[in-house]
Amino acid sequence: MTDSMVIDASSEVILHFDLKLEDGSAADSTRVNNKPAKLVMGDGSLTANFEDCLLGLKAGDKKSFTLSANDAFGEPNPNNIHYMEKSRFGADLEVEEGMILAFSQPDGSEIPGIIRSVAGDSVTVDFNHPLAGQTVIFDVEIIDVKPTNLQ
């Protein structure tokens, strides 16, 4: 580990994070299973605003920052709300509001959907990120920083 290596636009970063909502409730944490996250700056997996908050940090640094919905997981998109026939879920599955189910995509990948309501034979499924529309607070602890070959 190189203590002087700071996070820049092409770093690989190992970090622990705690993700909270504005009311203080926990949304996610790498500490639960003591498995730090690995991310590559600039690979598109994080928003630019999230990455900007990490720039200049180095191993051992701790920082807390707040991101608005647009800077974190985005605002809910009404086009990601779908209405489906209850019969599509199979007779053995008791579909209930609040359930998160995996839905197969045409390419074979899966996407999670949250059951928002069940009314008669109609089921409303929300494919927005569960934290869409939320302001979130990230507490990060940088464990290691390495250069990457991304350019």
C-alpha cells in the first residue's frame, strides 16, 4: 500500500462505506459482512458527483458527504413503473406489496422489481432503484488506492 497515492480520475479504490438516509436510517453498509467495496474511478459505475467526493482522498482517510437524489441514484422515472397481470407470477407465488423480485430480461440478465401494489388481477411493479428520489449520506473509509490502466 502506498500511503501517498491519492484518488484521482483513474484510480482503483478499496473502501468501506455506510449509506444512510436523511432520517438516519441505514440503507447499506460494507461493514455488515466486513467486505469492502472495490471501485474503479471513471468506469461509469458511479455518478460523477460521487466520484468527485472521493478525489484527493488517500488510504486511511474518512469522509462523510451528502448527495441529493440527482447526484446519487436519480429521481424515480415513471417509465420504470409497469403494470402486469397477476397470472404472470405463477400460481405458487403469493405476490405481496413490498416484495422485491428478480425479473428476467431478454438478454438473460435479471433486474430487481419492487411490488408496489396488488389490485385484483393487476400487479404494479417498480423497476426504479429503491433509493431513487432519496438524498443519501455516505460515510466512507478509504482502505487502499492503486493506479489503474483505464484511460
